[in-house]
Amino acid sequence: MLFEAEPLDLGPDVRAVGVELVEDGQEREPVRGAEAARVWSRVLPAIAKDEPWALDFFSHLDRVREYCHNHAIEVREASGKSLVVPSPNAEKLEGLLDRFESETFGARAGAKVVEGDAELEGDLARRGADAYQPAFGNYFFCAICDFENGSLVVLSHRLWASEIIRLARGVLAGLDVQVRLPAN
């Protein structure tokens, strides 16, 4: 597996890093399933560093709510049309990511996760992941998780691709994953 991070150009006001988890080979197919969930469940808390973090779900809420209830995962109803899952432990996070890898959802880290952010959480219910673009400056990071396609897009003024690589190397040591900046 290859874990790669590189800066993305999403416009002058948006600083973003594209992270991919793909098979090592010509095809570069996204890594999926339990193997991918194991990687992503280590990376998300690592890039949050010491900041409080959470996952944001804004679609298929009944399935997410039921899964969290059945697996004793804390969940907070936000704006009636989105769910916040505050920093589940590694085992629960891995199961959650494996179960919902086919969904696009979000992640964010920063003090506002604990305080609650009614404006962003309401906007997530209306606009999905697009709601992060005007709000990411209020957080350590906001991220769009598209793990079915092996992708994590991190919006942050404080995380660089090289920092994500450094943090990932630390938590992915011992797994069969090459962590690197993409070859040009």
C-alpha cells in the first residue's frame, strides 16, 4: 500500500492537502475494507495531534445512529440533520470506518468540536462537505473522508503535506504501508 499526501490547489483562499491510500502498482486502485480502515483509524487521530476531534455524518443518519448505538459509540445529534461522533477509541473508529467507507463524511479537529458549532453543523446538513470550505479556518483542520475512493482531503492553515506524512509514518510503522510524498 502507498499512503501519499500532496498540496492541492483549491483556490487562493483554501489551503488543502490531498491524501491517498492506494495499492502499490500500475493501477493505483484505492485500498478498501478492513485493511484501509486500520490505516485511516490510525491517521485521523494522529493528524489531530492533541486537539479534540470528531467525525461528522450528514447522510444515512439512521444507519449511522443505529450502528453507533449497537456498538456503544457516543454520538451527538447536531441540528437534527447531522451527527457528530466525538473521537471514538481506535477499535471503535476502525469498525465505524470499515462499515461506512462507502459514505462521504467529514472530520474536524479543534476547540469548537467540544463547544459545538451550530452554524457549521447546520450547514453540513444542508450542503454536505462543502460546508467545511468557509469554516475550516476556525479549526485545526476540517477533512472530507471519501475512503471508498482512498481519499482524504484536509483543509487546514496549520497542517502541511509534509507534516501529515511525518505524523502518518509514526502511527503506520509496522504495517505494510509506504508513507511518502507522491513521486513526480
